[in-house]
Amino acid sequence: MRETADVAIAVSGKAPNVVFEFWDCKFEEPAAPIYSIVVGTGGGTTCSVRRTGESIPSVWKYGEGGDEYEVERCDPLVPGEYGITVYGGERGRAEFDVTQDGTVTITKGQTCDSMPAERKQEPNGE
């Protein structure tokens, strides 16, 4: 399902090396500031990251902390369905699946026309 958004979310890589990218659709540039990221399943939160300085970067590797942000919790991504929510100047949300071989695919989410084509991933679900 394609929805327009203030912040679009793209994903690349395979678990455990999954990278998310956040794009500000209104200003047509990488999203900033990002205050927190929450990843979860129907059973609760699997990863929570919050800023401690200026912002979480607009390109974030799952489970990674940095000088401007800290990981409060990040469990390994195992096969299943997840949701990711990004909070900041704007908000974004997407759902994604992790397969047995670690492939990560957006199944429902937000995208925008201004996101560069090489980063854009149309949802595969529904």
C-alpha cells in the first residue's frame, strides 16, 4: 500500500546488516532532526533509539548507536513482521518483513515522489 508521508522510509541490506534511510518529503532532502526510532512487532518493542544530541542520522544501521544518539534496546532481527516509526520534526512509519535468509522488504509504508529513485522502495504488501 502506498501512502504519501512527511517522512518516507527506505531499507537495504540483509539481517543483521540492515540500513534504514529517512527522507523528508516536504523539503525533498534527508530527514532531520530525528529524535527517536522505534522498531517493534505485535509483541512489543524490539529496538528503541533516542537522540542525545542534535539528531539521529538520516541513514541508520539497525542496532547502531553514535555520538548524537543512543540505543536503549535492540534485539536481533529474526524472521517475522515488524513496524518502524520515526519521530522528529515530522513522523514516518512503515512495516517490513524479515525472511528466513535475512532479506528485509517494506510491505506497507510511506513514500514520496521526491525521494531519489535509487533509494525509493515501493511497498510489496497488500
